[in-house]
Amino acid sequence: MIHRTNLCLSAMGNSIPLLSISNPNSNKRDPKPLIYVIGRQHPGETPSSFIVEGLINFLLSQSLEAKELREKY
């Protein structure tokens, strides 16, 4: 499950998205450690866009490792 909100605006007025990825059946009252990932904070860092996109695709996949990460974090 993925939930998208806007975290804030950049100095240039661009929206900075916040994506939360979890299992649909997870207990929302049970606090879990968070993993914070940031990419492309500087204009010349275009490869990080591909890395973050790949990470999001992996975390949303049905692989056992992705399911375990969504359960624990």
C-alpha cells in the first residue's frame, strides 16, 4: 500500500512528495521504525531518480524480502 502526501515546498516552490509504503493489513497503532530515503535533492543528481524509482518498485513488489520490509518498517 502506498500513500502520497506533500511534505512541504522547496525554496523554488516545488512540491516535495512524501510516500509511505506499508502492508495493507499492518496494524497502524503498532509503532515501527522508519526508513527515510531522499533522492535528487540537487539538480545534477539525475541517477538517484532511477535508484529511488527502483527502490519504490521493489518495495511494492510481492517478493518475500519486500513483504518482510513492509512488515518491519
